Amino acid sequence: MKIHVEYYVGGIFEVKTTDPLPKSFAYDQVESFDWRNRHGANSPGSLYWDGDIDSSGWMTPPRCQNGCLVLQDTSFYCDVEYSFCSDSLGGIWKNSMLCGYFAAIAQVEAITNLYFNQHIDPDLSEQDAASCLRGDSLFENLRDSGVVNEECFKFMGDFHEPCSTKCISPQEKIRITDKIIIQRTESEVKKALINYGPLTVADLLFANDTIHHSILLAGYDIIDEGDSLWGIEDTCIFYGSQYIGRPYWILKDSYGNSDSHHGYKYIFF
């Protein structure tokens, strides 16, 4: 039986792999970390709160790689049903398959907030990254040419959208300067997440099927008594639960705010 990440609606995935992430038992990191609530950025009582009703903290709101494109005004609607797209909006349903670009752009958006130490919350153009790739890799494109905002190049849900569709004179571009190579151990991944910000993750393995799906690592946590995790034991973790004490990754996906845990997926280590 194949289990596909795009059909996940709640709970925590059990990752099956013959090549697990090596563990290190000499941790010097905290037991839990989440860029959504770092420095209380998701709390109205914090100086770092920006009034974000989604409580996304230093992260920007989840975007949609799949959705409804209305050609009349080039609007791309997220979090709508397929039937509503065609019947009510007169749009075209798009399955873009551009998760890698969404993960990379979400990472740049979050790091922009952290770099300036304020909630700029840029809405950058995934379409620019997908249509105007000029280097040998997405990294080279983001480093050498930068990425414009969504208003300059709206998402059309298609990898083949011409780069010429982009606005002629963008008001701003955001570029990155470098990349890091992370040693593939649990401890080093956690250390990089804390020191450098959210990390792009690719090629997750579910059951016996390799899913080439890119996603953004935003944090990690440990299940405790009283936690509410939709899809597990009627949402609430009770005393004696088999899940108590199990660590899991917190990942931002690209299927909108209504997907899974407000746009985030949880996966056991």
C-alpha cells in the first residue's frame, strides 16, 4: 500500500526508511524548538508579536502549490475545493508539482524576518523561482539574481509560465549570499535549525514508496501528556499514552493553511 504525503490530514507520520538519520546521544540542544513561537513571536504579550492571527511567528503563512487559477484577474485561490473552483469561481484547478520552489521560497521568507529581526513577512514569488531559473541550480538563481515579490510575478500554477510575464521594473528583490552543508545527524540538523533558521528538506520516504517532496523544517518537539495533536487518540494525549516522550519534526508544507495542522506536518524522528 502506498501512503502519499499529499493525502495527510492530521496526526503524526511514522517514517519508514532503511537509512535512518543517525542519532547522537550527546545533545547540547534544547528538547524542543519551534520558529513559530521563538521569543514569544506568536503571543500577543511579546514585543516580537506582529498581530498575526495565524500565530506563525517568524514563519510566513503557508502558501499553496495546488489551487484554483482564475484567468480573468490572474488570481490564485488557496484552500478551496476542486468543485468550488470550477463551479463557483470559473477557474482552472492547478496541481503545480513545484514543492521544491515553495520550500526554498518559504525558507528565504523566514530567514528574511530573522535577518532583519522584525516581521517583514515578505510574500515572495515562487513563480519567479520556477520560471526564471538562470543558474544551474535554484541556489545559484536565488544568490545571483534574487527573487521578486508575489505582486511582481503572480503564481500561475505552471512551471512553463514564461519569465517575460514578470513585471518589468520590480521595486525590490531579495537575494541570499551562501549556503551551508549540514552533516546528516540528528544533533547537527537540530543545531543548524537553531543557529541558521528553518531548513529545506527533500526526498521523504513513506512506507515503501519514495516521495520526492520538499518541505521546510521549522522545529521539533516531544509529545507530552495533555498535548493536543489532531488525528491521535481523539486529539488529546492522556496519561500512559504510547506516544508520550516521542520526538517529532515540525515541517511547513505548501498546501495552504487549512491543510493538516494549520499548514504544518508532524513526522516522528
